[in-house]
Amino acid sequence: MGYPTDPVTVIGIWIGLALTLMYYSYPLYKETIAYRFAEHTTIACSFSISIVQAVRLIRDNAVTPLIGGTYHLIVPIVLGITLYTQFFKRTRWISRYVMSFLIGVGTGIAAVGVIKAQIVSQILSTITPPLNATPLEWFNYAFIGIGFICATSYFILTREHKGLLYIPTRIGRYMIMLGLGAYFGNTVMFRETMLAGRVEYILRCLGIIPW
């Protein structure tokens, strides 16, 4: 694919290049007017896009179906409208009931998802032995099981980590440190990937590498 020739596309490419250079003026030099301009421009664009998406979401999922005869949607629409009563002192108490209802429903739905995904599924995957597995897969299974038990035992706070608890809790501590190190490494790699993507974008804008 060659370099774009459409004027609008080319202008957008060079605007992206300019904003990228403005962003990296902060870590490479210091906070400048160019960096603040790029930051405020990004925030303004993101806010504008969010408003447009919110309006479209309300139109497509509330107004249009309600006009088409889906009258039960009047309930969530009224609940959503009453949230705006918090901006007025006399009617602020109404929004508290709606907010309590939304928080309760959201917490219940989230709790079910969290328990299933982060607790039940993790336990099942830990205690379920692999089928027709290789020796390396069996080693991985044993390593995960032992690491899970030891890491869990580290959080036994009702007894001092001595005697029979000393070795499991010590291993569990190392397992936790290993996991946190892996998470930190993934974060660093993600940042490096983003930087590599921006550098590649700059090189493409300058025509050094093809699109």
C-alpha cells in the first residue's frame, strides 16, 4: 500500500504526527505549551465523541424503540431522567433512591460475574487435571496447584507463620512476588509496544517505511 493521496487523509496523518510529537515533548523535554495543547485537544475530542455516542445510544435504544411501541422502556428512561434531580437542592433526594437502586443492581450483577470468573472458574481450572497431557503440562498443572495453595496460605492471618505454615507461606510469598513481577513486566511491555507503534507511525508519516 502506497502513501495516501487523499487530501483529507494526508491532513489527518500530519495532524496525528504533530500531536504525537507534542505528546512526547513532555517525557523527552518538559511540560510545554505544545504538550498542553495536545492534551487539551485529546480531552476535548474524547469528550465530544462520548457525547455523540451517548446521544446515539439514547436515540437507538430508548427513543426509537419507545416510539415504535416498546412502552416498557419508559421505566429506565424515567429513572435516567430523575438522576438529573441531584443538580437541584429541593429535588436532590429523589436521585438518591434511583442511585441506590442502580448501585444495588449493578453490584449484584458484578458480584455474580466476579465470583464466577475470578473464583469459581479459577478453582475449577486449578483442580481439574489435564487429559492426555504431556509431562510438561503435568508439571504446569502441579506448579499452578502448589502455587495456588501456598499463595492462599500466605493470607492466613489468625496464626503466626511458623512450624508447618512456615514453608508453605514462604513459598506463597515468592509466588505472589513472581506474579506481581509478571504483571509489572506485562505493563512495561505494553508501554514499549505503544511507543514502538508511535515510532512506526512517525516513520510512515515521513515516508521512511511504507504504509
